[in-house]
Amino acid sequence: MAEQLTSASVAAPGFFGLNTQDASTQLENGFALQAINAVIDKFGRIGTRKGWTKVNTSTPTALNNQAIKQINELIGTDGTKYVLATGNNKIFKLSGTTLSELTYGGGGTAPTIAADNWSIATLNNKAYFFQANHDPLIFDPALSTTQYRRVSEHPTYSGTVHRVTLY
């Protein structure tokens, strides 16, 4: 004779939080083992994302139907927002609903971008782009809102910025 199944109810999945330390067989029903595409709300609870909506009306030809790989928001000291993105070995800026490619504004030859693995950091009203085997780049809206350059080409640059090289 087969044993009768009993039902279990989980009213609020993940209500107790995320637990990746304990064995899943020993956890109470309210713990989550994974939190994919989730956020932590202002009360410290796991919640679902609201999702996203495409904000640009068309894909620029410079993106060549490739995906955006990184997105960063720079909020200037005057409150101006700059949404920066990378994809197809290029750097873009979102203005309203238009995604436009930033051009190289430094001296000499533009850097060759051969990958889309940038880490973008904002500091002192500037956005810095770092990637292994590439010169660090900078977007400074005080100089130009349509161009980027190497950090070493910035007018206030002093010191040495080392290029990270992976072998």
C-alpha cells in the first residue's frame, strides 16, 4: 500500500532570507536556496524585480545587433544623469531614448577595444572604464558629453595608471 502524500504550503517563498550554508533537507520552508533575479527590499526581505522596459527606440548601427554588456549611471554634481553602456567593442551614452556611440577625444590614435568585459566605476563626477589588457578610459562630462579618452590623456592627469595585463 502506497503512503499518502501530504501537501506543504509555502506562503512566502524566501521570507526567512537566503541560506546557502545549510543542507537543503534541514531548512524550514521559508528559506530560499537561490535568489536569481531578486532584490532585497527596504525591510531586508527577498522580493522579485519589477523587470525592465526597453528605453531606446532603435538599436544603433554601431551596436550591430549585439547585446549591451555593461551599464553604468553617472550622476554629476549638478544632478545630471548620464547612462553609459558598452557593447560590440564600443562605448555608448543613452540620451532620452537614443543610444549614441561615444567617440574618441584624446590625442593620437584611438585605443583598440577588443572585448566587452569592462568594469565601470564613477568617482568625482567622472566614469572610469577598466578592462584587462586595455588602457583605462575616462568619460568626463566637464570636458565633453560625447567623447571618451584614455585616463592618461585627461588634462588633470598626474602619476601613473598601470594597465592590467593577463597572460
